[in-house]
Amino acid sequence: MTCAFADPREWLSEISPAIQAQSWQQSQVYATPSSRWCAYINQICLHAFLDWISTEDFPKASVWYSFPGKPAFWEFVNGTAILLEGKRVVLIPSEAIDDTELEVPQEWVDILSWAADYYLAVQVKPDSEWVRIWGYTTHEELKSLAHYDSVDRTYCIDARHLTKDLNAFSLSYQFCRGEEMKAAVAPLPQLSTEQAKNLVQRLGNASFRFSRLAVPFKTWGALLENEQWRQRLYQQRQQPQSSQVRVNLSFWLEGIYDNAWEAIETFLLFNSNSLAFNFRSSSGFGVGSIKRAKLIDLGMEIESQKVVLLVALIPEDNQQVSIRVQLHPANEEFYLPVNIKLALLLESEEIIQQVQAREQDNYIQLKRFDGEVGECFRIQVAFDSYQITENFVI
């Protein structure tokens, strides 16, 4: 890397093609496109910072939780923690065009063992091949001056509250080592083994687009702070999900079924009369239809909410079948969660049809559609940050 000081108070570095290629290769261990991109940006940011720190009067820097621990952070949270002897610095990279504010994920602020002394604002532009460190703040300033955004769980501090002179950062570190930079942080509650296992099972599904927002922060933070559970959650998300396996509907016509797809009578036996009423009153099942159902956990913490996905086949002539798909409530619930969506997709992810539950809908269904032997399609259930897709072949 080469350094240039467009403003003597900040630091600008070029990104070499070799560093970009290396960073991209290292990011491929992550489960989703968004986490891979997060890792890519953080790798570039980390290279730039270590290059800069080597030219300054700092002790040797080390990455907090190096591999194999480090990947677990970038699967869920933007940012990288650096240890400089007795102080911790968190790098927060951003691709934002402007530098009007710094957004720090709550995990780096309110998890006691994660909280840093300093937070550095880093602008990363892979296409333009440069990295810019343009300001910093302290934990105490974040807690007292930043606005907490409860929607995406970040502390947003206006640029006017940041120190934009990196020379001041060097001086602060050297001459204020004994000064406390952190505000008080309350410890998070301990999770029971059963709670942690349930969370890993639910949030470990890579279909969760924003797993960090799927449960209350105290619960999420407690899970993430525990190194054992954090690693297990990371590993769980790397495993192939069952939803990627195609369900062969031709086997259903021969009386052969996947273990996850059960007879409707199984659900009627263990659920309330409301579910039985929903099944009996729902229309669209002709005589001779083959019906199977699957229980889907929506991933809500503690008071878990479940729904039942029902697929019915009606054999037709000329190797065709008609298909009806419905979504029903479960667990003694009479109505579906408001705004839950049921969709039919092609393999290309194109949505062919979609329906959304309103208030007091006791089931929703897609329009009946036809298919031929060998055709593939997908059924998707989406609710808040949770999304699961079932793949089928006729």
C-alpha cells in the first residue's frame, strides 16, 4: 500500500489489486452474500489500518480473536477490534459517500467484553481503490453524544462530535493511557444451555437475513458474547440448509414422503379445534388429492411462533398435476401473524404470485397452479427478518 495525506489530519491509503483479491478470497467462508461483502470490506479496512499503524509510534497491534475466531464476528456484525497493549480500538468501515456521521453496531458498545476505548471511522472505496481513516471517538462519547437507532441497533454520532485529527489520536493514545475512555456498561444476563441451543438452532439458518435483529438485544448480545455459542452459531450457518433440498412430488404420488412432510391428521391430533376447522373450511382440495403438511418455526425468541405449510396435489391427465399451497396457524392460534407472506417463485427467484395475511386471516393460499413432470418451483414463507424457501420438483 502507498499512503497519501489529502488532508494532513486524516489518512488515505491506496488498495492494491493483490490485497483486494486476497480479501475477496478470504471472505468466501461466510454463509450469505451480505456477510461475505461485510468480511471483504473489513479485510481491506484491516490491511489498511495495520499498514498505517506500522508507520506510527504505536506498539505492535494484534487483531482481537484472530482466525478461527474472527470470522464469527463478520458473519453477523460490521467492525474489527484491534488490541494496542492496554487499549482496544474498533474499526468501523463504511462505503457511504459522505462522512456526516459514524454508525457503530450496538454489539461493539453494549457488550461488556466487546466495548472499545476508541472507534475509528473508515471510508472504504474498493472500486476507487482507496481507504480513508477520517475521524474517531471514544466509548464514553458514543454513550453520551450519539443517537441510538432502535430499528437497526446502531449508535449514530454526528461528524461534528468526532475528532477529525488522526495526530490527536496518536497523542491521546500515548499520553492518556491511564485515562478511562469507557462509560459504564451493564453485564448481559447469562443464557441457559437450553436457551442457547434453541437460539443457535433457530438463528443458525442462513435464511435469516438479519439474525442480529431477530431477537431482543440482551438475548442476542448474551449469545454472541459467549465464544462457544458464537462459534457454534457461525458453524451452524455454514451448513447446508434442509430447505435447499428439492422435495420430489412425484414420490408423493407413489406414497413416498419426506420425513419433514407429515399427514394432516398428525397436526389435527396435536393441535386445537381451530386448526381442524381451518383445514376443513379451506377450499381447493379436490377428491383424490394428496395432502402433506410441514411445521415451520418463524424463529421468534422464547414464545416461538409456528405456522403450518400445506401442499396438496391433484393428479391430472397427460402427466400433469394441479397444486394448491396454503399457510395455516399452529400452536392453538386461530389467526396467522399479520403481514406474513406466502409466495410462489421460479428457480430464477422470480415471484409468480404472492399473498400476504391481513388481520384475522385464519389461513392464506396461493392460486391453484399446474405443473408437468420434471418442472421445478419454490415456495417461500417470509415474516419480518425470517425467510425460508422450500424447493420442489414435480
